[in-house]
Amino acid sequence: MIPARAFTPHAMQSPAEDHDTFEDGHVSKTQRKNEMNALQALGVELVKLSREHLKKMDLPERLFLELLEAQRLTANGAIRRQMQFIGKLMRGVDADPILEKLAAIRGESATVKAEFHALERWRERLLADDAAFTEWQSLHPEADTQQMRQLIRNARREATENKPPKSSRELFRLLRETTG
């Protein structure tokens, strides 16, 4: 189970400072309720994700289907009941891997940020130096070289003419698709 401290402002508390856990390991009703609310809040965040992102989360099939059902519902009462049910299903799931993948989707994980910056550096190198293209091609032989050359050429032209960087953005997307 995921501790409620992962979702609440009390995340800075150490377990010794936690007033809801007793010395014998008994967890108070308040602590259990906070944990359930945290899992339900995690469920709300999952419902907001697209179907493709949910597939990448490697969720249990029942939970995945119930999340899709919650996305389909429109009546407030039905949505509330569905969210409570999702919170109940979340009790049987290890939430830590879900939180990590959710952070990666949001771009909050250090790995995702590092990959993003590495791709930005590659794009800058490709636009500045023709030798970088040869290096990229040797590292990624599956890349669409014709499309990359065209995008590089168009991005350079757009930069000299002070036009919006449309081709530069498309080049970044192509680099991300090639590495992803």
C-alpha cells in the first residue's frame, strides 16, 4: 500500500512524527481514511489520462476498464460512485510504479527531462553542423534520412528568414519518434 504521506502536505514528516500510527503498528482510522483518499485522488488523475497513456501504465485489466468507464460517464453521481470504486480497486494495487509512470508522463521525472534536453542538443547540433547528421545516422540507421534532411534544410531557411520554427519543431518530433 502507498502511504498517504506521498500525497499530502505531511510528506516532510518522518514516520516517528506521524501521530496516526501507534507504536504497536496499529494505524488509526484517520490514517486509513487519508490513505484511501490519496488512492482515490490518484484514480482521479488516472481518469484524466488518455487511453494510450493508460495502456502504458501496465495497470490491472479490471482497473484499466473501470478507468475507461469513468471517462465515459457524464452524470455527477455516477462519476462520484465510479471514482469511489476506482479508489477501492486501487487499494489492491502497488501505487509506487503508477506514480513513477505518471511523473514520467507529466515530464516531472529526471530521466524524461534528461532525454528531452539531450534531444534538444541533438536538434541544435543538426541545425548547426552537417557532420552531426552523419553521426546521428550512424547511431540511428532506422531514421528517415530524407525527411530529416528536408526538415534540417527548411529549419535553417526559416531561421535565416526569421520565420516561426515550424520545421525545427517537426525535426524535434522526428528525433523523439526515432529514439522512442
